[in-house]
Amino acid sequence: EDQVTQSPEALRLQEGESSSLNCSYTVSGLRGLFWYRQDPGKGPEFLFTLYSAGEEKEKERLKATLTKKESFLHITAPKPEDSATYLCAVQDGRSSGYALNFGKGTSLLVTP
Amino acid sequence: NAGVTQTPKFRVLKTGQSMTLLCAQDMNHEYMYWYRQDPGMGLRLIHYSVGEGTTAKGEVPDGYNVSRLKKQNFLLGLESAAPSQTSVYFCASRVVRSVEQFFGPGTRLTVL
């Protein structure tokens, strides 16, 4: 059973068209929820860590929020350079060596 | 400061051949991880290390061995490669006092 489920699998937006990516999780004892960005042929790049329900973090056009069951990554007025795969991951009480449990990702394409 | 580096970037093996993937970090991080990434699946933990001389199994350890003889290096070995080990391999590291994991650029391995 998947612990981390991301939706949609793929999303195509026009430049300036705001939207949200979803990450739902089922873990006990959440230690942290992480968002990463991954460009083609590269390793994941850290964006945010959220620790408790109600927490929000922002970085440029991105805003991450967390509830007890899911997290959203809101993208406001996206630009083509925001095109990438966005990965969600959780760390819970059973995580081996504090490793991360990743979702399958959402592939975002922003067209001019 | 190069961060996390991985060698080689690409490799093609024949079934039954062996090879070693090298991960090096210059940030003095205690924790190091090996993940594999396959299409349609999230990153999965293979092995990890919480310090020099220590290693432990992750979610998908079969067919792989690791060693951490020096704090800055984490080696992943395939003794007898199989086509099912065709994947992109990522190394990551983190310092004890932080949750953020830094990823390397990846090694794309094809086993024929």
C-alpha cells in the first residue's frame, strides 16, 4: 500500500495559469513532509520541509501547505522555467536511517 | 564545494558483470543513502549509512552491497548485474542536525 500518493501524474499549464499539486500520505508519526524539484537528467533539488498541520512555506512562485492527510504545492503565475517533476516525500517513525519515502511525482509542463 | 558527486554518469553492463558506483560528498555529512529511480515508481531506498564503517539495508537491498570505509565516500556494488537492475541510481547525504537531503546528479545504468 502506497504511503505517498501524488496527483495529478502530469499537468500542463499555460504561463500565468495558477494551479496546485497534491500529495496525500498515510503514515503514523509524521516527522516531516518534503517537496523536491527534479529536472530531466538531474538529481532532486530540495524545496521545502513541513512538519505539522497548518504550516505553510513559500519560495518565489511556490507555496507549500500541510494538513493531517495531505500537502499541496501551489504554483502562482507559473513560468516555463517552472517546468519540472515535483516530488513529495515523507519521513515517519519507521523511516530507516531517517530516509525518505517518495511519491511517484507530478510532471509539470508550463507553456509560453 | 562540489556537494554530492557520483561516478560514473552512465554505464552499460552485460548480465553477470560486476561494477561499483562511487558517491562522494565534501560537506562532512554523517548520513549517506543510495536510492534507485525507475519509470512510474518513486525513489526507493537501497542501502544507507549513518556513519563511517556502518551500513544498513533499505527497502530494496537484494543484489547490492555497500561500503563506507571513509566518511566522505559511499560505494554501491553490483556483484552480478541483472536486467532488473537497469535504473537511475541516486546518492544523497545529510548532516545529523538537519532533515534536508542533498542529492547527487545520478548514474544511469543499463544492464543488457
